[in-house]
Amino acid sequence: MASPHSKRRKLRKLWLTVHLYTALTVGFAFVVLGLTGSYNAFMTELDEVWHPELVIAHPGDAYRPFQEMLLAVQSAHPEWQGSWSLQMPRHKAGMLTASHPLPKGQAGMYYNARLVSVDPYRAEVVKSRGRNETLMGWVFDLHCALLLGDNGQKAVGILGVCLLVSVLTGVYLWWPSRGRLWQALTIKRHAGAERRVFDLHKCFGIYAAMVLTVLAFSGFYLIYSDQVRLVVNLFSPVKMDPWADLEGAKSNPLPGAVAVSIDNAVAAAQAAFPAAELKQMLTPADATGVYTLHLRQPGEANHYWPSTTVYVDQYSGQVIATRDPMRFSNGETFLNLQYPLHTGEALGLAGRIIICATGWVPLVLYVTGLLRWRQKAAGQRRHKGGKNG
């Protein structure tokens, strides 16, 4: 009968093999997802660095009416019919961004859109470009779908599971015996090259393990949300998808009715949530479509894509329905947290910095892991050579 020590050795060998071959097969993909995730954490700010014309040199005192901005966008692109999304500026000198989705897969992008930057103080179009024409769009698509469309997106979700396996097996292999915790958490001074590589690998891995676990799970959820919702629903009711638009919200197109301005819709939304800050406006897609307004209530984890939503009849200007994340069940709240956790927005600027920094960790782990693997392989060859000699 095998002793407990022998069983532990066999189990450790098994998890070491899983950890090693996960890294050898998909480790480089982890590096790609990590580095692109770091870029995405500050993609809007970086886009303004590459395109300084998107930063207003002399901001005014007040925005022009949103209807004027919408008309400027529609005049610049009369060929694009249907719904436009208007994203509020992220800072005082920022642009309002209007976007119109393009057919999926166009120009090789998983998600492509026409992006129109509007000076909100003058209601003037400053720049118009396809998302596929931007570094921001290319990096985002690489992160979400590996530039491979729907199949690529599914693969990224599976990579999230692989990353979770890699992190958990890494934590198991790192777990120190009694009295050796400090050694397991530090890099030994004046150590040789082999020990230094090992220490770097274990320390970067264990200190980033919690964030990497969150990123792996949240990334999987964002792609396989239906499957995750089924599991979460077993523990807490999930009656709605926190990210899906309300089904059945329609305007009543009475004969001779004329659509109200987007400013009227905004006023109705703000009346419904007086303490909330407007973040995004979507215009009706057709004659029965509605204005969809996204606002951020105080305390909402997601700063830029909040779940507080108001649906407004485009003709009467009356509120048809609302979605209030403060009334979500525990399960719905848990799911609603996944995107802001993935981007770091749940913790504000500090969270985004943490996500950006953690995105470099897979590169460090990949390089040190490969070096450690080669060092051990060389040591085994020397050992065998010594025996044969």
C-alpha cells in the first residue's frame, strides 16, 4: 500500500505535468491576451496619444444640445441608417464618440464599427474612421477573438479555462511546507541564475494569482455567459442578462407622430434616476425602436458601460421601462461585476493600473517557465551523461 508521502509525490508530479504542458501548448496565447489586455485597460487614453486631435485644446463651458451632435454625425454619414450610439466624453477635453456597427466580420474584424469623434462644445465632427483602421480596434479584436472571428472568440473563452487551470496548479505546486512561507514569498539574494529564474517565476505567479484567477473567470463568462448564468442560477435567481437589452421595448408610432429629440429622452432618463450620470445614448433603430439611455448611479462598479438603463418611447418621450442594478439579485449582481472586474474599472483608476500591470505577468511567467524547463532538461541530460560515464 502506497504511503501518504508517495501519494503526494505522485499527485505533485501529475499537477506539474499539467502545469508544464498547459504552458507549452497555450502559454504564448496567454502572453498575447495579457499584453493586449494591458493595452485595453487604457486604450482610450492611448488612442488620444496617437491622435492628439481628439483632445480639445480649449474646452468650452457647456455642451451643445445632443440633437445637434447627432445631426452633425448623420449629416457626415447619411449612408448609415438605423441606430447610432453616442458615448459621453471621458474627461472635460474629450470627444463624444458616435458609433454605428458594421456587419460582423467586415475587414476581418470580429467587431467593427464606424467611429465618429464629435467636439461636444461645438457639435462639429472632428474625425471619422472605421474601428478596423485603428490600433485600438486591432488590439481589442486580437484580445477578444485572436483576429479569428466567432471561432477565435470561442477559443479565447477556452483559453480562460486553461489559464485558470494553469494558475491553480501553479498555486498547488508553490504551496510551501510548514516554516517555509517566507522563503516561498521572496527572491533569494545572491542566488545563482537557476535559482533566480525559479524565484522570479514563483513570486510573479503567486502575487498575481488572485488577479489572474479573476481575469480568467470573468473572461470566460464574457464569452460563455449563457452557460455561466445557468450555473449561477442554481445558487441565486438570474432572471435577466445584466448586459442584454430589454426585449419587447417598443415605441408606439401613432399616425402623424414625430420623434422627440434625443435631449428630451435624456431629460426623461435623468428624471428617472436624478443622481445618475449619463454615459451612453442609443437612438431608435426603426419606427418602433426606442431611445436607450445608460447612466451610472453612485456606487456602480462599471464606470463607462453601466447597467442602469432607461427605455424611452421615441414619440411620446415617456419612460417605457427601466433597469436598476441596485435591485439585482445576488446572482445578477455577481454577473454584472464580471466586466468591470475584467477591465479593472470596479476599483477605478487603481484597478485599471492593476489590470495593466498584471497583463505583463504572463510574459514573465512564460519566459521564466521556459528557462526553468530548459534548465531542468539540461540537468537531467548531465545526470544521465554522468551515469553513462
